[in-house]
Amino acid sequence: MNKSTPLLVVLMASLLAAAVVFVGVSASRADKGGCPNSHSESGASHASENSAHGAAKQGERGCNDRVATPTPASEPTATPTTEPTAEPTAAPTATATPEPTPSATATAEPTATATATPEPTPTPTQAPPTAAPTAAPTATPPPGSDVEVVEVAVSSPADAIAGVSFMMSADASVRNNGPVTPVVVDTTFVPVLPSGCTATTGAVTVQNTTLMGNLITTISRIWTVTCTIPGSKGFTVTGTALIDPLQPVSDPNPANNSGSGSSATIIS
């Protein structure tokens, strides 16, 4: 850069300063009549009485009679108002509209189905070996006596008169076939009479007859009979021999313990 440039800058600055001073002095001088002008009026109000701007001096010059020409008020320079720079309006940020949360629909809990607990399969227990059946010993039958009624014989008269009593008898032949001997038996006789005839007694038992081994013993019983109706009348008697209940033996063959016989009488 040239060295004269700074000098030129200093010179221009000095000229500007002198111009400012000159303008200020001219503004504060009195006008042509010796009265203070509008620029020096403010200073005159503060001047002393002996000053050129004092009230006495202004009176001698007739400054007080002058009507001050009002200095038009300078229009205030409108200071340009800086328009506020409009802040750029931020574009509205699109706010995502939250999706409505669907209300949870109560789901019915499935009812638990009771599962049958399987019964544990029992472990088959091995059965102990079956012992061979032992043959039960055959019970030895108590000692007995086979009592047998060999024959029953009935006797009545061949003829009888109606209304007149007559005798009827029955003989039972009984034998003990053993093996136990002797044995005591009770023998019962039961007569069966035809219509129109009666007997003094009915069934009769003969107690405690002793039977020896393999020998026939005859046991007898007699009835008194009366028939009121004429005609042929038949009479039957059944004899049964049983071992007495007090005996310590039994009869191995009770089928042959009874027998019967019959007889007839003509009633006139």
C-alpha cells in the first residue's frame, strides 16, 4: 500500500473536525440586531446581567419587543423500525395418532377337564406253587346198627256184629343187622281204620326194645275197635322202628326201618 494513504486519512479527519466546530459557533451567535437567536437563546437565559445576553442589554436593544420567530421544529426523522423478521413457522410435525388399543376381550378360561388318573396296573404276584391236594381222609362213620322192620302182621276177627267191640292187633318183626349190637329201639304203630269204625287209641309207640345182633324180635300192639256200619271192613297198620335218641349209634340204612300189614272183618 502507498505511504501517502495514512496522511490523506488524517487530513480528511482534521477537515471534518474543523467543520463541526464552525457550525457550532455560528449557531450560538446573536443575530444582526445584537439579540440572541434561537440557537443562543438557551445560553442567554443563563447569562449575567452585564453580559451582552443579559436582560438589561437585551432591553436596550429592544430584543424583548421582538417576537421570536419560532424555529420550526424539525420533523423527527422517522427511525425506520426494523420489521421483526418473521420467524419461520416450523412446519407442524405430524403427530402420529395413536391407534386405539383394542380392549382386551375376556377369553373364557377353558374348564379343565378332569383327567382320570389311570389306575396303576397291579403287578401280578406270582402265586405260590399250589400244593398237590392232599386227599382228605375218609371219615370213619360212627359205629351203627342197621335196624330193619322185617314184617308187620295185622289180625282181626273174620266176623263181627255192628256196634259190638272186637280186638285188632299188630305184630312188628324187627331185626338188628349190626354191626353194633345190642341196640335199643322205639317202635311206633299207626292204625288206619275204615269209615264207620273207631279205635280206643290211635298211634302208639312202644319204647326201649332191645335188639340183639341178627335176631328177630316181635313187638306187638292191640286196639279195641267198634264198627257201626255193616259190611266188609279192611284195617291197615304201619310199624316203624328207630334207634333210641339216647343211643351212641346211628342207623346206616333208614330206608328199611318201616313196614305195614292189613286185615279184613265182615260186619253184620
